[in-house]
Amino acid sequence: MLRFPNPGSTISNFVAVYTAAFERLHGQVVTLDDIVGATVDANMATSSGYMGAEAIARSTRLDRTRDPLYNQLKMYAELFRSLGWLHPTERSALNYTFTLLGRQLVAAGPYYLPLFGETVLGISYPSHVLTVQGEHDLRPLAFILQTMLACGDALSRDEMIVGPLSARSDRQPGAAAVMATFVEGLRLNPKTIQDAIERLSEERHIQINTLKNYTRWPIAIMRDCGWTEKVRLKFRKAGTFEAHRLTEQGKTVARRILTSADIRVDQVDALPFQEKAALSVQAHYNMLERAGFDLEPVSRKLALQTPVFNRALGLLGIEQTRSLLFSPFQSLSIADIRQIFPASEEASTKAREREAAVVGTVVGRGARDHLFVEPKFVRQTHRKEASNTRSLEEELRTLRQHHQSDKEAAAAFATSRAADTRTEFYPLVSELFRALGLQSDYSRPGVNYQRWDACVWLGAVAVPIEIKSPTEEAFLSTKAIRQALENKIVLLARGGLKTSFEITSLIVGYQVPNERGDMSSLIDDIYGSFRIRIGVIDLGTLALLAIRAATDDLTIEGAQLSGLRGFLHV
């Protein structure tokens, strides 16, 4: 069974530990003790109730296996390596450097989650980066998601243990379907799965509680990425069990895996070096693009490499139109990484930085940072709960009570509306805005003269809203932006709604895609040419705002909503 260490319970803290170490130590060859020091200095770790130098002093042991801080950070480092953020040096497995992929994660700032999810899917064994016990030919987290999809969309913790995480290989055709058949056979009654766990424990000489601990990190990943939610399912004969079920977002990710070309390190190693390099570069930056990064800084160089990249696909028998599932920083040897991504380690001089190949360039949102806007909350004054929103607000409060955070509750709310048509979705959007204490109305079907689907009144003027229900567009597209622009132009020309040129034209839809480059560019182009603001809010974000209103009497600042340009993002 694959054994994932469990240094912490939340992914946000996990990423914060890496960021703290990176910001202090990047550009250096570091030891585990250096990472411990950086983490403690950032107040991210304590020992015996102490912080800072005293924490390190109280933790340090001559026998390092008994050193609490050292061993905790050792677990972090192992996972950082599996995610491709930290590499051992060629000379010593105990000395490390920070990678270009890790730098990209830090560059993402608060918007790290999409790239984090991509690196989770990039974990595969065997690799040149990390060795594991046993003979595994497996992409573990991707295989778990595929097995869930083939198994009624859900797996229990114990089913993960005896199923996908204990698989030798996932490369045979229909591997997920075969695994799903095995899992379904364990759902007769509680004894069937308990017997399977006990057999595995005896075979591997590992205590059952230890087996269960190995699943904590994968389960936390899937939860925090928004891919799964907890449910209770029934055994076929008697009893129920807790399982982790794919959300709509999780199903989308699992389906993408199924249609992607899953490339493993043995295939890449068999390519001539020029083709290996082109494939690795393209796969790396395609992954960043899926995570919402702007690739404009490297677009020209990537285009120049396209013929060699296509030749590599031809040698592997992969269609050029297929998405790739391959992460070079999580698979290739350190020597290959150094040659293919020569700027992946910090340059020691400015001259070396100028000479470094562009494939090692850190790309990010850069000039698009202004398009990702954190909401500003203000206290609602003279709040009066509207009778037509009481049912909705009670639903939101109940969801919040059953989830660990506002974000999880909002995601659950959004998932529950995944099948809404415009008939249900348009009134829902207005109701959510009213839950924020704002006056809102929506356009009735057949009222063709109204060039807006809904509006929000801010004082004497209104913000027009273009709405896309989940059944119209699961992911918002540039089409919605063009329609929001058209709404604004027609309203200003013909009237019908009291608004002003400076007021934003809003879009509300079910989900915002990870690849936001086209949408971001169009929003900026429209503002640059016409000074018209286009704002975008997904259902999960709007629901989160409404949850804060229902539970804490908070609402979004009116000026921020009326002047929004880009994506409101929590």
C-alpha cells in the first residue's frame, strides 16, 4: 500500500509551511534543519508549547528520530518532493533545492488551489524524484478519482485502503472498472470490508490504525480541493457507512483524467532528448494554463517548440488534440530538469538570469492580478430579514453548521444547484443578493425588451447582471462577457434601467473555469478600449457572501460591487 505521511490536517497550512520556507531560503541548497528553522521563524511550528529558538531547543535530540520538529518537517519535505516543489540535489538526498514549479505555487499567492490540484494529479510512481517501498506503477490520486467515478461516485476510507492505494498498477485498460467491481463486492455488509482490512493488515504487518492514518492526507486533499464531500451510503444487506463522494467539480476532474493522455516516466525516458525536452516544457506550461496562469511571457517560445513537441506525441502514439497528464518536475531526473529548465534554480548573478532559457521563466497572473478581487465585508446596518429569503438563509445556516468552513458550506450549496435550469437559477441569484441586504430583481421569461437577466440596486442606480445557469454553461465563457458588454451598451443607449457608465456590468454563473486567460484578456481589452467594467461572480462565491450575511450580518461593500472589474474571488 502507498503510504502518505500526515504532517497536518489542512491544505492551507501545508501550503503556508512551504511558502514560509521558500520565501526565506529559495536560491540556496538547504537541509531539513534549515527548513525547520524557517518554519519556526514564521510561527508555523511549535514544540512543547514554545515558539522560536526555544521551540527548536526543546525539540532537538541527539537521536533525530526522536526530534518532533525534525520529523514533522521530514514528512512535509517528503510530500513537497512528491508534488515536485522540492528536489534533492544530485550529490545528496538530504540536501534540497526549491523548484520552478514550487516558485509558481508561491507566485499564485492566495489563488494556489488550482495549481495545487494539478500537482496532486501529477504524483505518479515510479519516478526519479521519489522512491517508495514496493513495486508500484500508479498515479494514485488520479486513480482514486477514476475509481470513484466508476463506483457510484464514492469510496469509503477503508475502500481506498484495500482498493486504489493497494493497487500495483493502474495502466491496464479498464483498470478503474476492475477496481470498482472489487470494491462493490465489499459493500455487502460491514463484515466484508472489515475482513478485507484485517487481511491487508496481516499481509503487510501494519496495524489497522496506521493503515487508516496513511489516508488522512489524500482525503484532506480531495476535500480541500472541492473534489469530494462526506455522505452516508448503505451496504447492500444491512447497515450504513461513511464515504467520500465526488462533487460536480470532482466529477469534472475525474472525467478530464479519463480523456487525457496519461504519460509515465518510462515513456518519456525512451524519447530522444530533444523530444523529451519539448514534451516536458509543453506539459508543464499546459498544467499552469489549466491552473489559470497567463502564458503570454512564454507563448512565442512555446510556439517555436511546437514541431518538436508534435514529433514527440507522434513517437508516443498520442493525438495532438488530447490533454496531457504529465508533470516533469514530479517525474524526471534532477539532471534532466537542470537541462530542460535551466532557470529552475535561482540564478546567482543577473547575467546568468538574462542568459537562462525562457522555459525556466516564472509566469503568473502578473498584470492580471487586479482581476482577482477579494471581497471587502462590511457590517449590515438596519438589517431586516426579508420574508422571501428566510427559507434560503435557513438553508445556508444549516449548511454552515454541517461543514467545517464557510467555503465548504458554499461549495455544498453550489453542488446542490448543479442541475438548475434558468427557471430556477435566475430567481436564486436575485434571492442570494437580497440575502446580502441588497434590493434585486430578475427578468421574467418573455420580457424581451429587458437587456438584463437580473439587477442589483445600489442606492438610486442599478447594476445589470448577465446570468448563466448550470444547464446553459457549466463553466462561464467569453460569450457571457460579450453579452454583459452588449447589455451595458444597449442600456446606456436605450434606457430601461437607471444605471451609469461607471457602474460595472455583472456576470453570475455556476463556475469559473481554471483556464481564465481568454476571459481575463477580454475583460482587460474591454476596459482598455471602452472603460467599461465587467465583473464576474461564480455561484460558490455568491453563496459564501450570503452565508456570511446569514451567520455574521456581513455584506459586501457596495462600492466594491459597483466598481468590480474581474473575478470576485474568496
